[in-house]
Amino acid sequence: MKSFKIGNIKLKNPLLLAPMVDVTDLPYRLICRKAGAALAYTEMLNVGAILHENEKTRRLMKTCADDRPIGIQITGPKVSEFRTVIPILKTGNYDLIDINCGCPSIRTLDNESGSFLLKKPEKIASYIKILKDNGFITTAKIRLGFRNNNIVKIAKLIEKSGADALTIHARLAHDSYKIPADWKFISDVKKQIGIPVIGNGDITDGKQTTEMLKIADGAMIARAAIGDPLIFKRILNYLKTGKEEGFDFSSNIKMFDEYLRLAKKYEVCDLPRIKFIGANFLRNVKGAAKMRADLMQKKSLEEIEEFVGSMIFDI
């Protein structure tokens, strides 16, 4: 099976779990790793929040021995903050640092972070150089551009700045998910730079992953993995056998039960987050809409555990 290295990190397979806000906390990363994800990241964290020792941010920075290799994804508007945050990042024992240059949310844009940085590629270069000068394996995740497609120019600058790999979400910053990701530009970049390229956007099954791996070194799974960590297992099986397996609700709900156990163990999830993630597990089965409605009425983690336990018992 195809695999590749990011810096000195050799991945066991080419499947990566995307960093996703309100999703990829430590428990969720662990169940996706169990299903086969070779690399995972914290959700995007603003450098300013890290420096201000925001309690929620500290929880989301948690990792553990089983959460390896692990990347922390950061973004921010100020070069000075990237310099100041270095000591904190060094205490975190992360395998790599990923710079988010693609998040299109209004809050992130107002902070001049995320995809706003595509308008300031020289700032992206400065961030990469700071991290590399301090010994970090460094990657960046970008889109095709802010309003105009300048992906090749930015990709070459990121490589020149010393980045160890590049992830490309094949949409512009202002493109909605209704607009298909245009993988042609991932292929174009791969032909013009020498560092590993990871493709992202609209990967939902084994066949699509195979197509992505024809033009990129790795495939990053995002929305399709929300509430379906076993997508990694199914894709890996397809890469080995060429056979596409279907979604299995009974196996998937057991993964949600595992997520709840880990959430309690690591104390990193609040109730709204658990309900959001849980609602995504409750699909592709008769009565799913009522299940989701029932989940939203639960008032504690214990009530949710009982609710999920009863579903497992009834399967």
C-alpha cells in the first residue's frame, strides 16, 4: 500500500483525518486512529487563544501516547505571536505543526487568520520559517486561493520557505460545499513542487481515494469522517481488495460508545459537542430522525451513555 513521509515521520498508510472544528478532539482522533487513520490533527487553534491560556483551548490541545503521530493545527494574524508561542508548542510533544491557511469562517476572517492568510502569502512564509528555525516539522493547509486562484504561486512559496508537506483543499475560500472540489489543481501543484502533497475535498469512499492517490501522496478525509470513523477501515479495505463495503450502523454506534468512554476519560468534551458529533452517528438506519431528536433531549453525559447503551443492546 502507498505510504509516504512528512519530514522524518513515516505514515503507515496514506489516509489522514482532517482537522475539524468541534470534531477532532482527542477522543475523536483516537477512534479514527483505531479505524485506520495514519495521521490526525487537533482542531484549528488560534495562536492568540493559546497564548492567553484559554481553558477550552488547553483542553483541545490535549494528546496522549496513543495519539501519534499528532499534528497541532494553528493559525493567527501576527508574526510576533508565532514567535512567542514557540515555548508552549515545544512543551506539547507534537510531531508536527500545521498552519491553517484555509478556514473560511467569518470569525476567522475577522481575525485575519485562516484563509485570510492567502491574501498575505509572505506572512505564511514567515510563519513557516519561524517554526522550521525552531526545529518543528512544519506543514500548511491551504485552499486554491482567497477570491482568485493563485494556488501554484502560493504552493511554490510554501515549499521555498521550508515546509515539509502541503495539504490542498481544492476550493476557493469563498466556495460553498455545493461547488465540487476541483482536483485538477491538486494535480497541477503536485507536478510543480517536490514536497509531499495531500489532497482534500469531497473524498467519501474507496474509489475516490484511489483517484486522489493517483495525483497526490496522501488523501485527507474531512466531512465524510464526521460520525463515521469507520470510513477509514472501509477505504483501507478497498485499497487492498478493490471492494467497496457499505456503512454498518451497528459497528458505527459501538464506535460512538467508545467515543463517549474516551470523552469521560480525558474530560475534553462538553455536552453540545457530544450531541453534535452523536447526531452524525445516528444515520442510515430506520428511525434515525427520532433517535437524533431523542439524543438532543438528554441532559448529561450519563444519560447519553444510557441512550447509546440501549441501542447497542437492541442491535
